[in-house]
Amino acid sequence: MPSAPCKVRHAHRGDVPIILQQIRELADYEHELDAVEANETTLLSTIAFAPDDVESTSTAPNTESTSPSRPARCLLLFNEEDKPAGMALYFYNYSTWRAKPGIYLEDLFVRPTERKKGYGKRLLVELAKEVVASNGGRLEWSVLKWNEPSIKFYESIGAKPMNEWVGMRVDREGLTKLASLLD
């Protein structure tokens, strides 16, 4: 199904309230609203934004440089009424075996009232275009095991589950402890 009329572009600094609202909506959908620590200040300091007066697309990203302290970019999707309908927050990764860059999609979100219009697919297509334009090797993301509608959608566009891999994470106190193990 082709997507409904929409516009996709990289986020500008003035879009931070939109990004934060969608992060909260996603967290609420995932039953984790209390876990959101992001705020406008932290988003402003960690996302590489496009300048207000510059066209920035997936095949020609024209944003601030990414860096260790500003690793992420955000694509925003606006519906036919120019209202925010979805986002894809992502960062770059690397495949050692392929010696190629890639994209890790941290969060894909389409507002519930905007679903079934092809917007999720449109955001994924834009990310895939960026990977291809950079001669990259892959586009990756994680999905919660209970989120069956999303899993079915991802499989319908050709994504394959990585069942042989287990996600691992160190955060909060565990991260601090690990960082000081050899001190």
C-alpha cells in the first residue's frame, strides 16, 4: 500500500517539543511512561539537527555533525495536514564483518490515529535509502516480543527476526560499576 500524502524531513531544533511528545506517546504504548528521562534540554544536546532553512533528506542528510555526545538523528513525518504523525530516531552503527556503516533505528513511532496509512513503511524506506546512499550494510532495530502487530508489519516488509541473538544491556548502577571495575 502506498503511503498517504506526507512530508518526511530531518528534525530542526524547534521540533524538540514534537519529538519529546512522540517519545512519551511511544513510552505510554510500551507501558513505560514512568521510565522516560528525556526532556527538551537533553534532546537538544544529543540530536544532530538540520538547520531551519536547509533541506535535509534521507539521501542527502544535511544536519549538524554526529559525535559521541550528539549521536542521533531524527526523521519526522508530517501528514497531509502538515501535522506531526510519526518519527524515526536513529544513529549510525558499523558492521565489522562487512566493514560497512549502517543505521540502528532506536525508535520508530507513528501516532495511533495515523496508523494504517503507510507512514511506518515510509519512515523505514527513508532510512533504507540513507543506508544505500552511504553504501551501508544494514538497517537494524529491536522490537518487544509482545508487540505482535509490529513484528508482523516488519516481517511483511522483509525484516527477519534475529532469534539467534540475545539483547544485552548494562545501564544505571551496573554501568557505573562496570566502568570502575579495574580502578
